[in-house]
Amino acid sequence: MSDSTSSGSDSTSSGSDSAAPVEGGAAVTAFDDVPLNRFHLRITALTFCANASDGYELGIISIALPLIAAQLGFGTVWEGLLGASALIGIFAGSVVVGWAADRIGRQRLYTWNFLLIAVASAAEFFVTGPAQLFVLRLLIGIGIGADYALGPTLVAEFVPRRYRGGLLASLTVLWTVGYVVAFFLGNYVVGLGDDAWRWLLASSSLPAVAVVLLRIGVPESPRWLLARGRVEQARQVVSRLGGDQAAFASLARAGRTSSETVRARYRDLFGPAHWRSTAFGVVFYNAQVVPYFAIYTFLPLVLLKMGVGEEDSTSDGLLNLFLLAGSLAGLWFVAKSTRRGLTVWSFAVLIASLAPMAIWPDAPTALLFPLFLVFTFTMSAAVNLDQVYPAELFPTDLRSSGVGLLNGLSRVGSAIGTFLLPLSLDHLGFSPTMLVLTLVLVAGLLASLAWAPETKNVALD
């Protein structure tokens, strides 16, 4: 494993607070093994909201767009821009705020980024043209992207290592819950009148306001405070979390190595120590989300190509249920499997279930649709790793930057895939399009075999 997850060699002191070596060369600290408490659950629950909001925001816009286009009178160009606007914002928010959080701290940005989401979401009710809506959804995306960089970073840096994988994986479950809720609620609300889309888009402001209020008072990460030499503040945070002097001493000792070296710079993500983690993260993340967003954004069109008629709403609903079931099952897989093993095997199953659609596109629907259910279940389970792996790949002084970079670039890939899929279906056909998406998955498998480190239960520096 690369030294991006190593805590250094200064971890052999004796005593009750000593740090023992574990898999991957990282050091176990007493802070990493404190009992799970209410604060750990609180910081995770508050981070749920970003993922649920992302799923909800991306789900409702696809349902509301036809009504918006008809009422505001714009064409396919604006439809495409509005569909991609939140993804563009997520890229900007993830990369910029991730970089900023490693320099000025996580806490303030984590507390206030949802204020931007709340205000912009409420303002959607009053838009009179597509340009206004584009700007507002861009701002919403920036707020969500910021939380994508900050939320998993704080969860990883606060919670005990024994529970880190499960709690981080549960963030993706909430994305799926938000997406599925948007599907069912949106299809009900849009039938209530011409202005129903305004209420639908503005509805996401209510949970955002609640998050802003509940996040006030969340402390700064003690790992980040120690990396900046703010020892007494870090001690107070550890005490607040239920840690004793031994927990603080072991955390401080594990962090001394990084504080004694030159502080990491953003370009170090691409340097000798971390380029494999960065390369793996970018390829792995994009290999999942490109097929995911491309296929499920245009799910009715894909189903039609498989022989499932537009009037068959049962199939659409069944797939959404498989998305939710796979996401929940993914929590068990993350808890029981190694990170590397789950990544490799999930890519293998995804390739095996999608490839027949490329090789035999005229196969009976009775064969293709069950394979697509397997693909849906496996993909939904595998993307639980999207919130787990990135936060474990990088050291404290690069963690937020690395998580933000991977999240941001994944949204670039998903935006490109979403934009190109209908064009590819029209100009290349169903079989070549499925072949391209299968090759994307093959790239993810090869990158995982070559570069994926094992980070399960590794103590963060």
C-alpha cells in the first residue's frame, strides 16, 4: 500500500496509549478505537443530508424538466444545460472547497455550505426564465459538491476506524433514498398543476435549512488542528468526543510525523507518493458513475431499446426498488468484504451483466431484463464504496483536497456520459453504446487490479 495512509514510524512508545502497527503500516491510535458515541452518529447523520439532497436534486430535475420547458418555452439546448447544471456545480464545489478546507479548516465550510443550497433552492420557486434556473442550480451544485468534499472527510477523521467503512458507505445509501423518493414523489406532484414543478424544486430548501441549524456547533477536526499546530484546541475536541488523555496523546503522536515534514501541497496529489492513489481513485470513481448516470438518467430510453415499452411502468418501478435494495445490501458487503476485493468483484459482475447487451442486443427481453436487474443491484451496492475509498486514500493534509478532486472529476465524467448517451444511441445504436459502457467498466477493473490499495481498518494519520 502507498504511504498515503501511513502514520509514520513514530508509533512504538510503550504505555496504555501506545500505537500498535496494523495492516498497511499505519498506526492504531487510542483515538481511532474510542467507543462509538452520539457525536459520531450526529456527524454522520448530518452528512447524510448532502447525499440525500444530491440524489433528490438530480432525481427531481429529470421529472420536472418537461413541465418547465413547456411553461417557460425553451428547447433542447436549455434542457441539456439545466440537466447538467448541478453536475457542473458539484465539480466546482468539490474541487475548490476541498482545496480550501485543507487550508482554512473543515468546520466553517461544513456548517455554512448548506445555507447556499437552502437559499438557491427556495429561489427556484420564483424563476421566470431558463438562465435564472441555470444559475440557481449551478449554485445548488456548488453547495452539494462542497459537502461531498467535506462530509466524508470529517466522518473519516472523527469516527472510530472499526465503524468508518459502514458509516461512510451509508452516505451512498442516502443518495439512493433521495433519488428514489424524487422518482415517486415527483411523479405524483407533477400531476397537481402547471406550477407543480416550482413546489417540487423548492421543496429541497426545507431540509437544507434544518441542516444549517443542526450543524452549528460542530467542532473542527482534531487531526486537522494538530496538523496546524493548534494543540490545545485539538485536545478540547478529543475530550468533547469522549476521549481521554491517552486518546489525545496517541493521536498527537501519530500526527507528529506529518507535522515534522514539509506541509503537503495540492500538486502532491500527483507526485511520487500519491499518484497511484489519485489515479486509482479517478478511474475507479468514473468507471462507476459514467455508466450509472448515463443509463439511469435515460432509463426509459434504455429500457425501450431492450424491448420494454414506455407504458410498462412496472419495470421502471422494479428497477428503482432494485437500486434501493442493492444500496442497502452494499452496506453488508462493505462491512464483510475488503475494499480491494469488493471493488474487483463488483466490476467483474457488472461487466458480465452488461456485456451480453452489447454482444447480443436482439436477445429476448426475458434474458436482457433480468441481467439488467443484476447490473442495477450490483451497481447500487458497489457505489457505496464511492464515499469510503476516497477518504481512506490520502493523508490528513491532503484528504479534503483528494476527496474533492475525485468527487469533482467523477461529476465531469458523469456529465459527459449523460450528454453523450442519447447521441450514441441515435448515431451508433444500442449494441455499440453498451459496448463502450462495458469498456469503461473494464478500465475500472484493470485500474483496481493494478493500483487499488487495501484500506479497510487502517488507522488514518
